[in-house]
Amino acid sequence: MISTKIQSVIRDIHDFPKPGIVFKDVTPIFKDAGLCLEIVDAFADQLSGLEIDVVAGVESRGFLFGLMLAAKLNVPFVPVRKPGKLPFSIVKKSYELEYGSATIEMHTDAIEPGNRVLVHDDLLATGGTAVAASELIQELGGVVAGYAFVINLDFLKGSERLREFSPNIVSLASY
């Protein structure tokens, strides 16, 4: 089962990025090319039947599987970046994280009006980043088709915040 494989390689890093946080480190997944392909296939299987025009991957770990998933689905990939990384005209959104605040940006031509966009990131915690990405997508005229996360920290209830944008929330492993 994919969730068991993912959980067997995830590393817990205590007190990162600040005291009291137990960070779920997904980087050991990247040592196993076969597991990476299984993850992309699992996303594609669970998303089958969902109309997706674009995959938006959130910086930076959302780029890794997001681009692979977009290629598998044969749709464009859009990077959602930290400030100052995109060279063209941008829209931006600031938001609160469980351990601070952040801002994300997208190019103004990244999403066409009416595009059904899948938001992808490595981990869903409180949902702040995914909500901000969803608001940027809507600001550009897109529709949030759903979400895909490698890991969902269920106890932080981020999924509840995302349901106002889409009920289609896929996560491959939960804690």
C-alpha cells in the first residue's frame, strides 16, 4: 500500500523550524525513483475522472511531484512561487502559517479564465498555503478542481479549510 511505503521513509525532525514543531521530512522519498513513480501513479489513479486543465505546484517541494503529475496527466504545470522569483507580471497573496507568515506569487498569465486547476504540495498542515494558492487561482479566473498532497496532517484540520474551494482532496499518507 502506498501510504505504508511513504510512512516508512518519512523522517520526523523535532523542533524544526521552531521548538514544538515535528517536521515531516519528505526528502528521503526522493532517494527511491521507483517510489516516486508509484506516488505519481497513485495520484493519477485517485484523480481519474476529475477534469484537470492545469497542475499548480507550490514552492518548492510541490514542484517535484507537481511537474511529474502534470506530465502524466498531459496538462500544463504552473509554479506557485515565493516572492521575487517570477520575472513576469504577478499576483500575490500573503497568509499565516502554523509557525509564521508567508507570501506566494503566480504569473498573471498562468491560469486562463475557466481553467480547472489541481493544487499540489507535499504536505497539508493547516491549509494556509493551499488556501492562498486557491485564492490566487480564483483571482485569475480559474476554478480549483481539487488538491493532491503526499502527506496530510489530519489533526491540524487543513482539509476543512479547503472544502470551500473543492471537495476533491487527495492525500496518500496521513498522520
